[in-house]
Amino acid sequence: MIDTLRQDHVSHYHGGKPAFDGIAACRTPNIDKFAAESVVFDNMYPEALPTIPARAGLMTGARTLVSRPWQPLTDTDISISEILGPNGYVCGIVSDTYHYRAPNMNYHRAFHYHEWVRGQEYDPWRSHPPARDLDNYVNSHYNDAWRAQVAQFLTNTAGFKTADDWFAPQVAEHTVRWLEDNRGHEKVFFWMDSFDPHEPWDPPEEFDTYTDPAYTGPRLVLPMGGMAADWASPEEIQHLRGLYAGEVASVDAALERVFETLREQGYYDDSIVVLMGDHGMPLGEHGKFLKGVDRLYNEILKVPFMVRLPGGEHGGRRVKAMAQFHDFLPTMLDLLGLGANALDLPGRSFQGVIEGGEEEHREVMITGYRDGLDRVIRDHEWSLIVRPPGERHELYNLLRDPTESDNVARENPEQVDEMIRRFGSIYYGAAWPGAESAAMPMFVRRAIGDHALQNSGKNVLGVQGRYEISSGMVD
């Protein structure tokens, strides 16, 4: 699992085409080598956003968009480790995704081994003042709250001297050690979870090759919320984009040792290996950086997803079939011969797509933030962003307009209505476009509103970020 990895920053996907004018296309040679032996999916989508709901869907096979907020693993959840463990698998997990470590999250339950690498983002790992000058990493628009977040990151990384000190190499080193130490077991399951290239973006010098050498402004490692033009100059925006590309390149380099170990230890001969992202990252294409309920475009939705079967069987294929994260667990269980454990899961196995017997999986998908009102509905041709009442829906033809820059909703009302009808009212909450509020008793309208709007407004995650802040706690 690679957090915040945009599909268009993996060179196997972009084929040398830069994501932004003036910035070289990001190079990921190690992921590319893995992709050449894998079945590569173009259209794997998160079932819900952001970080923890995405992982809940992957680990439990549950649909989280409708009924599951960002929350701990519950007593009634059955996670992948709780299925594989009783079937003879030794399970391990290593991550620097500090939300796992947050109080009572418990996503490591039933793993035989877990290791948390500390210090990412706002993780309260160190408490001394930052050694680096904070003013070199912010501009005049950063208020005290944003400055404090940048300061925590600078404090956490104060002792990092070489590229190997950074988070992705640490996660990779723990992974390599576990793979080597546990090769003697007949069955193993390991979940490697790298938080990078999540912001803040501060790639080591040898990977910081995508920024303009002539840039003289502050090193804005953490973008702010809101419209980027309100807090950053065009040069600062380009610099942030270059830092993100450098961060991706540094993660790719850290993965080299993991891939080498998988091959040297023989895991490539007898194991299924999956590489995926949980979501992408807006970099100002539609005006804003950072994740948010109103940013349901390709830059956050399109993630890499690759499956390498033992011996590289069926590898070297790129498939267009559409799937979502809650399809992942049923698929893995099918591939392991444990499909009888997935009978009651809402997702559907795409084993047939991986093995080449099927070309299609889902016709349409819906996703978004459970606590937000915006939703996105997609098929292979169209992407419809359903906006809250009073706002214009957005419809894009993905074949003719992959950058989603020409909203054709007004010219295609029948297409908008048809896509909305593909999913029932429970997927929209109080923003359901089909609601006939005038025909509803007041108490019904109030109940719907109280449930769907229990958080403060449609852009509850539009500013970085109450969930991220809540994970920055000791207890």
C-alpha cells in the first residue's frame, strides 16, 4: 500500500507524458519493473475516502461509503488477518501511516507482528523546537495553525541526515527484515503500508530533481487548504508539484530493496504480490491542493493497482475493467482458495479479470466521503460529480476530456439523470437529488438531515484535516 500515489506519476501509466507543463514526468523504474510482470488495472477506485475508510474497505471487504465513518476497527468487523490467521497464515504489518497508531484504532488486530514507524506528518513523536528555520518552509499566508503543523514535521525529521533515514526507507527495511526472518513459514501474509508520498513533501536532495533550480522562494512542504491562488504564487504552486514528484521518486527507490528481497527469497515464485495506492492527491488542477469532499476528480480517484501472481503468470497485461476496493478482499480470498469466506461480503471477486477469462467487472461505481455531500459516479465514458442542493452538478466525458475541464452537465441532462438513478437514496444522504422534500413529512426531512449533516457542512474535509489532527494525539 502506497498512500497518496497518483496514477499519472507512475511512469508505467503515464508513458513519459508529464502531469504538468514545465515539470518532467516522474520516473518510477522499480514500480515499472514490477508492473511489467503484473496485471495492471487502469480503473481501480476507492470505495470511499479518505485514508482509514479506504483501508477499512480493503481489509474487511465492507462498503463504508454509506454507513462507516473514519473509525476504529470494531468488535464485529472481521479483518483479513482474522480470516487468514485461522487458515494457517502468519500475518505481519509495518507502516508509518500514523493513523493506525492513533488511540484505539486497532487495525493491527490479529496480526502476529506489527511495527509502527513514527514521525509522519503531525505525529507527536518529538517535542523539541524545530532545528530548521520555520520561516523557510511557510509564506506570509500561513497562520499559526498551519505553521504549527509544519513545525511538528520539521521537529520529527530534524535528525534525518541521509536518504535512508526517511520514512519510506525505514518501512522498506522493516519489511525486508520480516520477509527474510519469516521465509521458513509455509504461509505468510504481509501488509506493507507506506504513508509517503503523503504530504508534507520534503524529498531528500538526490530525489529533489523535479523543482526549478532557479526557484528562490520558501520550500512549502505542506500545501494549505482553500484555493491555491489565495495563498501561493504560480512559482510556489509549481515548486510544490515538483516536491511531490520528488517524493514519489524517493518512494520508488525505497521499494527497490523490497522487490529484490521478494525475488531473492523466492516469494516471487510462490506468492501473490499486490501494489496499490489508497487515493491520489489534488495538486491545484481544479484550483485546490489536498484531499477534500469537493475534489472528486481523476487526480484523487485514479490510483495504481497491480497484481503479480506466482511466477509472473498472466503478467504483462493492462486491463480496463472497473473495480473498487471492497472487491479486493473477495478477490484475494478466491485466489488463495478461501473464497467460501467471502460469501456474505458486498464486493465481487475479479479473479477472472486477473486470470484473463473476463474483460469486464463493474459497469459503474460511486464513491466520495461518507461525511460529505458530494458524490462521484463513473462508468467507462462519463464521470458525474453530484453536488449538494443549490450547486451545479459536473459531468465530464472521460474519453474526450480526461482532464475534466469541460463541464457538459447542462447539455446532457438525460445522462445526468440516468447516472444518478443508478444508485439509491442511501448513497446520497441529505443531498439525494431525487428527494421530493415537499412531499415528505417534516420529521422525515429532519431525520435525514440530522443523520447526513451530523458534521459541520459539506466541506468538512476540505481543510487539512480533522481526522489527521485527531491522529496527532498521544491518547
